Amino acid sequence: MELWYTEKQTPSYGITAKVKETYVSEQTEFQKLDMIETEEFGTMLVLDGMVMTTDKDEFVYHEMVAHPVLYTHPNPRKVLVVGGGDGGVIREILKHPSVEKAVLVDIDGKVIEYSKKYLPNIACGLDDPRVEVIVNDGFMHIHDHKNEYDVVMVDSTEPVGPAVNLFTRGFYQGIYDSLKEDGIFVAQTDNPWFTPDLISSVNRDVKEVFPIVRVFWANVPTYPSGLWTFTMGSKKYDPLEVDESAIPEIDTKYYSPRLHKAAFVLPKFVEDLVK
Ligand code: SAM
């Protein structure tokens, strides 16, 4: 018998992947956690029925959360990741020698535990001496740490369940306050095909808090629609004013100095959402 995992990305549309094995299927304190082996995308972490990351396409998302913002700030030393319990963004952050400390705050310790066991290529940086892993609500952490971070990255689940507070104006104000006077933040902000209103509302809220707001995108095949957006809010530095020739070629498979500014060129129907 064939077994297939289907993610309903809308009530009437989804993707399906042929499953070879189920490693974990557990209701944690915060969400349903499934870790499965798929034929096409390898090991796949699923939370509340939504694909979080896969062995095959994880590099796109994790590189694009980490590198555009870290090459926009001239000297990022202390970085915070809210969510990101699979460790992929932390792995990319560690490729930046200027970073002295990377703090990861994920509300669910089980995501961290199972990612270390079943996604070793993604979670490999979580035990690095520069990394501090905290199991807590990122919303609380942000409000308890003022004027502390050069860069904040929000690598959370969709705005449901434990992540619902991570897409609010109050959270963006909290991020602003937790950043140093020239800090920058970036958040994953879903897709324009099925959640256009979210992109627009986040853009509006972030523009009320930050003087510089930019949206960029990448192709993540296992995420809803495959066209994934990210929103950057900056107190001082503009990603479009970076000198690409000063960006080094590092060990990446999606991000590059050539792609840095190109990623901010949006299809017109996406531009219209953030005007
Ligand atoms: N790349 C994925 C995406 O774009 O949907 C996100 C992956 S990462 C595994 C998402 C993480 O956000 C989960 O581990 C979840 O536990 C965490 N999370 C959700 N709400 C949170 C909160 N309030 N504070 C901290 N972490 C949270």
C-alpha cells in the first residue's frame, strides 16, 4: 500500500508527498509534530499539518532569512532568531565571522530535540559555542530584552497557534525596542497567492514602526504556492544600498552577491500588495 502525506495549503488546494517512513508523530505542548521520510524531499518536519522544512529544499529559505539581512548590517555581532527550532537559520548565521553570539528562542523544545535527531544537516549549528538556545515564547523574550540585538530574525510558523502574536504591530514595536539603534529585523511573511492580505497588513504595520521597509522573495517548492516572501524592517541600513561587490562568495546554494538586490525585485502583483 502507498502512503502519501497531503498538506492542505487552502481548504481546496494542497500538495502531496509519497511517504517512505514516519519517524515521529506526537502532540507536543504547543503543536502536532510529525517527522516523516518522503521520496522526493527527504526528511520532512511538519507542524500542525504544515511543512516546515525538508532536507532537499531547506537551503533556500534558511539562506534567504539569514544572508540578505546579515550583509545589509555592516557589523552584525549579536543576533536573535525567534522560532527556527530546526536550526537551519542558525547554521547560516554561523557562516558570518562577525557574529559573536546567536540566540535562538523557540517555544517548543521538542522541535529542537527531534530536529537534532532526524535533521542533523539542518540542526548542526545548534551546539556551536556561539549559540545560546532558549525554550521560551519569542514574544516574551523580545519584551524582556531591550536595545540588545543588531539583527532579529523571525523564523516562526504561520500566524496560528503559538505564533499568532508574532505577526502583530505590538510584536514589531517590541522588535524595534529590542534592536540596537542601527538594528535590522527580517521575518518570513508567507505567500502572495493564498495570503495576500497578510503580506499587506504586515507591511503596513512594519512601516508604522521602521523607517526603512523592504520585501524580497524566494522560491521554496514545499511552501504554499512556492513563492515565499520576507519582510525586512531597518532603523538605518537599506538592503538596496549595499555594495554587492563587497559581499563575499560564501558556501551557499541559493543566495549570492548577485542575488542580494535582485531578490527585492517583486512581480507586479506582489508590488501592488506592499505599495
Ligand atoms: N520555516 C518555517 C516557516 O516558514 O513556516 C518555520 C520553521 S520553524 C520550525 C517554526 C518554529 O516557530 C517552530 O519550531 C515553532 O515552535 C516556533 N514558534 C511558534 N510560535 C512561537 C513563539 N511564540 N515563540 C517562539 N517560537 C515559536
